[in-house]
Amino acid sequence: MFSIGEFSKIIGLPIKTIRFYHERGLLTPACVDPQTGYRYYGSHQVEKARIIRHLRDMDFSLEEISQILQDGDEQSDLLEHLERQKATLEGRLRRYRAVVASLDTFIRQEKEARATMQNASFDVQEKSLDNMLIAGVRMKGRYRECGQGFSQIGRKFGRYIAGTCFLLHYDSEYREDDADFEACFPIRQGKAVEGISVRELVGGRCVSLLHKGPYEELGRSYAKILEYIKQKGYEVVMPTREVYVKGPGMIFKGNPKKYLTEIQMLIKDR
């Protein structure tokens, strides 16, 4: 056994630092004399003390060092333990790099979205929507699945389609997996077939906003139009509409930054 003074000389740390590490639970003495309170350290603790000193020289906090040394047995091979911890940290680094790359993409997209919104000349408008004959496929699921409904209508009513496709949203909130929506096309004529309804969609007073950019950024425009509606004290009539003025084609996806989507919200007459 080494006295704390001898141990201090061996590992190159002041006695007060060794005592501090003891208080923090990093370097517990092999034994403490119950009468004198003197601390004694074993030769097997020299390696651990050197590792702690090395990590402190690299500006690791005591909490971080404790984390690195966690589950290490005083009597076990510390180098083997550190090898395992090193492999764990390398795995975390790979995940952190992936997170950083994802954040870089998110930050870039957010900056582009803000610039687009600031430079866009689109303002909230009030107008009247006429009644229209539509073919619709009511769906429940993820919003991105709406393409299946549009394709179904296209196959059955292709030559009678008389305008741009749009969605009717029956939920007043965002739904992840069980959204209630209807894929629609305005049509000149036609009769309902299995899975596709044909009816007149009633128009009325409407608040609208043209959104430019990817569908993932529609939330910014929803915030703008809903803020306008609240300021005016209007009451929204469900369902709301998203009209896809310009979007991906059947073959080419196009540039999402140039997509144009008109958000339409009917309001109750006062």
C-alpha cells in the first residue's frame, strides 16, 4: 500500500487533488485508517489515476470522466475497459455526425424557406368560390398517399377533368397516420363509380393564400392565413382546401421550391 504522499509522487498529482477526487467518487482509496483517517492506495490504482489525470489534461469534466470510467472494476483490466468505452464513444460519434449532417440540412432548408417567404409577394386574400362539380375519393391515412386517389380519379374521369387537383381536409388538426381527407378533381360531367363520389361542392366566402415552396413548408403559410382569420374574427367552415396549382408531374418531380399551392378556407357569413 502507498500512503497518499507516496501515491501523489507516483502519479504526479497534488494531495489536495487526490482528496478531491476521492470526495467526488472518482478515486476511492484502497483503505482508510479508521484511527488516523490516513488514505492508502494500491498499486492497481496507479493506472486509473494516470487515466484520470490524462483525461483532465484534455479538458474532460469530472462528470465526463466518471461516465467514461463507469462500470470499471478497480481490480479489472482498465485498458480493456477503456477499449470497450472507446468503441461505445466511436458509435456515439457516428450518430452525432449523422445528427449534425441532418441539422445542417434542416438549417439550410429553414434559411431558404424564410428567404422565400420574405421575398414572396403573395398576400392573404378574400374572395368568393363558385360551386363546382367534383369527383372525389375519401381517404384515411397519410397525406402523401393522396396521389393514389388522384390517380384513381384520373383513370376513370380523365377526359372530363376540368381543372387542378385539390385536397379537402376534414380534420382541424394535423394527423400523422389517420388523416381524414379527400382527393378531388373538378369535372365537367360524370356519374359516381365504386370508390369515387361525384357531387356539387358548395362554394362561398373564402380566405386564401398562395404558398410557394415544398409541401413540407406549408405550415408557415397556414400560420399566416390562420393569424389573418383570427385577427378578422372569422369562423372557418370545414373542410379546408389545398389546391395544387403547380406541383410534381406524373413523370418528373420538378423543383419543389417552385411548387405553388393555394390554401383556401371558407368562412361563415356574418
